[in-house]
Amino acid sequence: MSSEHSSDVKFEIGHVLFIDIVGYSKLLINEQSEQIQKLKQIVRSTEQFRLAQAEGKLLRLPTGDGGALVFRTSLEAPVLCSMEIARALKEYPKLLVRMGIHSGPVNEITDLNEQANIAGAGINIAERVMACGDAGHILVSKHVAEDLEEYEHWRPLLHDLGTCEVKHGMRVGIANLYADQVGNPQLPKKFQAMKKHSARMRWAVTTAALLALSAIVAGISMFSRYRVRSTLAAPEKSIAVLPFENRSEDKANAYFADGIQDEILSRLSKIADLKVISRTSTQHYKSAPENLREIASQLGVAHILEGSVQKTGDAVRVNVQLIKAANDSHLWADTYDRTLTDIFSVESEVAKAIADQLRAKLTGQEEHVIAAMPTG
């Protein structure tokens, strides 16, 4: 704007009361005319209107369904005027009016029709404050509310509503002004909608947080149960006998190696003080595995017995080793060379040696059972 034109624009602080008839566009033409005339009559009969007009300190801006009054007297003038209007409207229940008040810069201009007009932030914000209310509401901007609170008699009438989103995404601080016979104490619909939206958002966030927390707790619980199962479910006197490796040149002797494993397993299972895993659970593990600790955890045992069998003619060599899975250490190992006719003594000796290493208590009956030889 050039300096020549800008010098013509003179801003001053105006205390604006913006008034609007609610549902005006839905009325019939004659009803609109009647309500506008009645509202004009009520506004012009107020004391604050007459005083400001008499002093030449009142500007008027008609808006079709209402209008704006700009007081250049005091901040209290538009507030007192709104209260006078509200009391008078009690006599006309069909005339639904809402009002907004703001104090800010205004200036007189000439519009395209060469008519005197009023513009400025004071007018614009007062209209937006009013638009946040419903019928019967007298809303004031936060700026006006803070100024009024400097006077003790206004404090009981001012009720902070927070911020309201208006045109162009702008947010305006609002307070609701009401007393026993003046104003509308109900929360404006815009604020009700914002409150519901905020509640839904809080509920959604809370629900999401609870679901995430539940998932975390469930995960921790499952992990804890797994850890408990993998540690507490593995007593010291527990063992799994893995399939024995067949080192014979004749692959058919794999059945013989399986038989040695079965016999040792059978004799160990006779010892009540030992927890022995069945062959069904161990048969898919190979002998001499690389992940002993993981296998022991899956089977719930503290010890693993692995071995190998080599058969040549009537001569049989059996190698066995007892391993503590937690640290992959060898507790005991031995090699047995026997003939086929004496092979069953190996199974008994191995079972007895394992019981000794694991300090399993054997009853006399159990010692007799694991040392028993099959019939010829």
C-alpha cells in the first residue's frame, strides 16, 4: 500500500458487539422482516446504545441477519448492552439470538457502493467468537475476558470454555458470559462436538495403549513361562538318550545300534529317581549334535547321553559319554569292547554308571532289574 493511501486508513480500538439471529435463513420472508425489526427495536432501546450514540461514539454495521455495534466508550459498554438485549429477549421466545464480543482495531472505510462501512480485526474476531455459540449465548474472546476479570464483579459471570476452531483453521480463546437471568449456561454445540472428538481420540489412544500393553504383558508372560519351563522343568537328575551312531561298515547294523540305545534307555527308565525322556521324543535327534543346550531345553533335561556302536563280526565296541547340557561339559565317558554274547552286560554297566554320576538312588529291586540278563 502506498504511503498516500495508507495515511488515509486510521485504526482505533473498538469494543465490538456482534449480534446474529439463529436460523434466520430458514424463516419465511415476512418472518425475517418481523424479527429484524424487533431486534433493531430492542437494540436501539438499550441504555448503552443511546448513551454511546448521544456521545457520537457508536458505529453500526448491519449484516442482514443481525449486525455489529462498535463502542468507542469503554470495554464494559458492549457487555452491558448484550445483557440488556438478553433480558429484553425473554419477552420474545421465538426470536433466537446469539452474541459475540471482542475488543480490537477497527477502521471506517467506504465500500464499492460508496457506502460507509467498518472493517478490521476487531469486527472479524467478534463475528468468529459469536459463531462459536448457539441461541442465547453471550460469548466473549479470551482477551476481553482477561480485561473484565480485572473487575471483581465480572468474575462470577465469566466461564472459560477453552479454544474454538474458526475460519481458516484459526483457534480463538472463548469464555461464556452468563448469570441467573442472562445468557445460556449450556456448553455450545461446537464445544460439545470437540469434547466428544477429544474423548473418542483419548479412548482410541487409551485402547491402543492398553492393547499394546496387553501384547507386551502377554509376550513377557509367555517368555517367562518358557524360561521357567526351560529352567525349572529340567531337574538335575534328568537325562535324554540320543540315537547311537552306527560306525560299522555294514549299514544294516544301524538296527543293532538302535537296539543298544533302546536297552540302555529301558534300564534307565526302571530307576524311579531319574527323569528319562522316551525314545519317541529323542528319535529325530542325531547323535553328536551341535546344539546340545537347545535340545536339552526342548526336552526339559539337564543331561544328554550320546554314543556310538561299531560291530565287526562277533566283536562289538560301544562308546558312550554323559554330557551336562548347561555348559556342554563331559561328566563321564567310557569305551566297552565285548563279544555279541556279552553285549548285554554293557547296557547294565552303562545304566549303573549313569545312575552313579547323577547320584540317583537305586533300590535293591532296581539294581536287580537293571543288572538282569535276558534269556538265552
